[in-house]
Amino acid sequence: MQVPLWLALIVVGYLGCKLFRPPIWLVALLLLGGYLLADSLFAPVVDTAVK
């Protein structure tokens, strides 16, 4: 069974917010930080670390 990455991320994110109930500012901060990190000089480093 192959699941698209975007669907898996949505499901994991929804369950994480539902079960752990983090503050909304923390969720927004992590999303913004990930977005900014993806467009920075550290993106290749993160890419190789994830793979």
C-alpha cells in the first residue's frame, strides 16, 4: 500500500494535535520555522540528514 507523503503528514499532524493538544502558538512557530528552514542555507544539510 502506498500512501502519499502529504496525506501521511496530515494524518500524523491531526492525530498529534488531537492527542497532545499543544498550544496553537507552538504549532504556528514550528510550521513557520520549518518553512523558513526549507528556504535557508541549511536545507541541504537537513535533506541529507533526513535521507
